[in-house]
Amino acid sequence: MHKNNVRRRKAGSNLNETIRIASMVQKGVDAGRSSHVEMQALSKIASQNIRSKVRSLQTSMQHKDAELSSVLDAVSSVMSEGYAKVLEPNGKIRRDRLDAILSVDADIVTCLAIIDEEMKSGKPLAKSTAVLKELVKQRKELVDASKA
């Protein structure tokens, strides 16, 4: 089979899986309950998507920026967990914590897009890197608080 067809099919498969997970999580949020497996699947999809963006940024870095490189590594490591921690032992979703983690993740994705644009245009990255570093810190604190 031609390589482009395989890539297209895989991309379609990833999109379908993302839509399926989003649908399951939305049903769980609407019902106020979810399973640990569903939340782990959400963590996996979110982590994969953000890590692919991070890898893309790391490969397109024209000059080594040690600060940005360490923050991007921190993004990858902090994304590995979080959504499963918003469940209570009985399966009830802690909506406030879920909303907070989703909000920070959305901000991280936006910040990564801004950094990508700044890299392409040759603008300084110090301000965006500082914002991303703060967002990573916020997400780590939210996940740690959810564990307690």
C-alpha cells in the first residue's frame, strides 16, 4: 500500500478515536459519572496530541534555546496524567477540577501555537516561554491537588 494512503488512514483513525473519546467523556460529564478507563483514554489522547506538537517545535528549533527546551520537556512530562485524578472512588467526576485542568490544557495548546508562530517569524521567545513555564507549573499543582 502506498505510504500516503497509510498516513491518511492513520490520521483519520486518530481523529475518529479523539471524537469517540470526547463523546464518551461528554456523556460522563453530563451524567456526572465516568470510569477510570475513560479518563485514562482522555489523558492518553490529550498527551499524544500535545506531545506531537512539542516534538514538532523541538525539531523546528533553529537555534538551541535551553530555557525553551527545558520547558517543552516539562510540558511532555506533566501531560502524562491528570484526568483520571478528577474521579472520586465511586466514579463521580469532580467537575471543578476537570474544568480547571481542561482550561490549563487549552491555555498550554494556545501558548504552544503562539511559540510556533513566533519561531517562524523570528520573534523573541522569552515572554511566551515564561508564560508556558507558568502554565506547566499550574497544571502540575492542579494534578497534585487532585491526588490528595
